[in-house]
Amino acid sequence: MIELKQLTKTFVSDGGNVTALNNVSLYVPRGKIYGVIGSSGAGKSTLIRCVNLLETPSSGAVIVDGQDLMQLSKKALRQARHTMGMIFQHFNLLSSRTVFDNIALPLKLTEQSKVAIEATVAPLLTLTGLEDKRNHYPTQLSGGQKQRVAIARALASKPQVLLCDEATSALDPQTTSSILALLKDINRKLKITILMITHEMDVVKSICDQVAILSQGKLVEENTVEEFFVNPKTALARKFVRSATHEKPVSEIEHHLKQKPISGSRPVVRITFVGDTTNDPLITQTARACNVDFVVLQADIESVGNKRLGFLMVEILGDEQATKTALEYLKARLKVEVLGYVC
Amino acid sequence: MSANAWALLLQALWETLYMVAASGSLSFLLGIPLGILLYITRPGRISENHLANTCLASIVNAGRSIPFIILMVAIIPLTRLLTGTSIGTTAAIVPLTIAAIPFVARIAEGALNEVPLGLVEAAQSMGASPFQIVVRVLLPEARPGLINGMTIISVTLVSYSAMAGAIGGGGLGDLGIRYGYQRFDGAIMLATVIVLIALVQLIQAAGDRMQRFYDKNQ
């Protein structure tokens, strides 16, 4: 649905050139929710602004629904933009217009009749839960309500694609989850492809199908969200995963850890449970079968997409042989990483 | 004050209102589009055009740098061309309008600058053309600021119109100079000043009211 090919964007200024995007290629399949995550300054905003050409890439191609946007005339590009909705971190609502008129704006741009506008806007007010706010002005609304108006407005032109530029970053956690639930609902009901950029791993975890990490203008890693959580390939990906699972960084316990086992030391391991294994009593089974004990250091169970993922950091207590057997027992059934050894 | 003096005062008030209303409307009509052009041609804006922007900005700045009393005399040929005469109340409208246009343009540009750029971007992302962005987004969003600016211009025009006496334009300022100052008629001077104060208060109050009505941010 959205395809970016070798996209590069360099900002030229007197103070020197800044490459915000460096040869980024990605593909967003139709009907999916695709998240791009990265820290501040990674080039995320530039990336999403390139998709509807609010920012013109220095080189590369932007293909949306089979159309190469960079080849279009100004007029044809405006036409193409009618099929793409966009929402922003700071909502960007018109303060002089009511909720209804804000949502109607894209329709007024295409000169639609009053009847047609009413017929489109009314169901959107229902979809976004804003029926009673119809004649309110944006200043009378909360942040979450404003973003709902912005979402309704983005949907008014019946777009195929919705671009979300840090759509939940200005909202509190509770409002964030309600907005995310709304986006997921829209994705399912209206079959809209969503490309979202965010710096919050929780956003990716709760609604995305696929995820890519952007770092210093480069696409570092791309995967389905489940795979991304279970098998993060790069150090940066691991960092993001740990931020979402609320694990303390390993560095905090690292100074107690030794790389090699010495006599009498106990291994510290990180165990990942995926899907059904989160329901199995594997830890107690291991304890009984191998005659070892576990000290739980950290533990968390998360829902990622439709799957449940568990993370457990434990210290294994037992004699040398039993510990070894226990590790093998676990490794045969789960993903196990030995982080180090403590005495 | 004699009946004659009252008649003079009324006549002068009418002349001032006429000059301010006519030059005000004309300068808004011509100055606001100029302000829009200044805004949209700036670097990074929707119709970025460096050359046009530089030219417009220099003309506007030149217009603002000429003292009104000199402008009034300097453009007499133009005034004669447009109104058929170089003296009188109608003739005074030409220099008043010409003097106000650059101010209106700069104030309009300033009001447009206050509109968050995010709104322009949102409109662009919806496929709005530059014309639609101006008409549907920028002007409605800048309306409270524009009204505020136009109130300031109207008040300024009241005081400029006092100088119109120099070309026989009449008005309250002229009355004050001729009767109050030159003939030492303190009563007329005082009456003129009171009417001017009342007029300015009225314009400001009307402007404030209108601005509050359109400003949905409060």
C-alpha cells in the first residue's frame, strides 16, 4: 500500500547539511498497522512527512496505492492527498470552527454538498464518540477529544491510508490507550492502512502488526511485532523491547554479574515465554525435575498483538550438575539467555 | 457655544466619519490582500517567492517611511487623477488610503503569522490548494487578530484625518486648528477634543466586541 524506496532527505542550510533520512526503504502492506519507532531526532517525523510529500525527499521514490507521488503534478498530488489522512501530535484543529466544521473541512475542500457533508460527518461523530460535542469549539475539548476530532477529520475524505505523526505523545496514558483502541477499531472496521511513528514502545506493542526502528536516519531493524519482541536483533531493538516490558536495564545488576562461572556461583538467566508457554507451569516443573530453586529477580507478562509474552529474570540455585541440567531442561522448551553469574 | 458652532461641529464630525470610513474600507480592501501576499511569498510558506517578497516588502516599507503630511502633498497629481480635484474631503481620502495600505498590509501579515503553521500543514495534508488554505484556514483563523489590527488602523486614521485640513479636507482636526487654535475659541477646541475622544472610544469598543465574538480561544 505504501512503499518507500531508497528514500534520502538532506536538509541544506548554512550551518551544514543534515541527513535526516539515509536510504530508507520500507513496505506497508494493505490493511496493516505499521509502526516506526525511534528516539528524538532519528528522522521519524521527516519519514512520515515524506509519505504525503509535506517534505520533498532529496532522492528515492514514494509509492502509495501504486502511484509514484513524486512524479505527480501539484494538482494530481492534491488529489492523491485526498486519499491519505494525517493526524498530528498537536492535533492542528482550526480554533475558529466547531467540531462539526473541523471534520467537514476536507469535504468542503472538494466542494461537496451540505447534504453529503452531513451524511459523512454524522457517522464519524458517532464512530469517534463525539456526538454531544458537535457544536463545541476545540478550546472546550480535552486533549483526547481533540485527537478524536482530528481522527474524524482525517477520515472524512474516506482515505485508504492514515498517517499518524506521534498521535498520542501529547496525551496521558489512559487517553493514549483509548485513542489507540479507536485507531485499531478504525483499522479493522474501515480496512484502513495505518502508518504511525512514535517514540513509545507501548504504542507499538498494543496495536501494531509490524515495526521498524529508525536510528540516525537509517532503518535499523524491521519485523513483525511478535518477532521483534521475542527476537530483537540489534542492541537498540533490545533496549526498546525492555522499555516496553518495564524491565530494569541489565546494566543495573551488571556490576554484580560475572561473565564466567566460578566454583559456587549461580547463573542469572532471562527467560522468554511466547504464546501458550505463558500458561505452562514450566518453572515449577523444572524445579521439581532438576532439583533446583529459583529466585525471581524480575518478571513481566505482556500482550503483544494477539499473543502473550512473558519475561522472567531468575537466579538458579542448586549444585553445579543440577543447575546445568535445569538450564538444558529450560532451553529445550523456552528461549533462555544466560546473562552472567553471581556468587 | 452658539448654534453656528454646533452646526460646524456636526459638519466636521460628518467629514471625519466620511474620511475615516472611506479610507478605512479602501485600505482594508487593498491592504489585506497585500498582507496575504507578503505572508505567502515568505521563504518556507505556501507560495514561497523570494523576489516577489523582497519587492513587496520594499514597497511597503517605503510607503510606511513617508510622513503623512508630505505624502499628502506629494501625491496631489494622483489625487487629482482619481477624484478630479486636489482639495476637499473626497480628495483627502486618496492620501489617507495610500498612507494606510502599507500599515494594513504589515498588520495583516502579523495577524497571519500568529496562525500556527501546523494548521497550514494539516490543510496541505488534506489536499488544500494555496487559495483554499488562505480562504478556509488562514483568514478565519487570523480573524480576531485582523479585527484587532483594523481597529488600530481606524483609530490611526482618525488622527491622520486631522491633518487633512492642509488640503482643505475639513473634519474635526481642521475645525480644532482653525477655530480653536487660530481664533482662540477655547469652547470649540474643547468640544472637538471631546468628540474625538468619544469617537476613538467608540471605534475601540466596537473593535473589541467584534474581536471577542470571533475569538473562540477564550
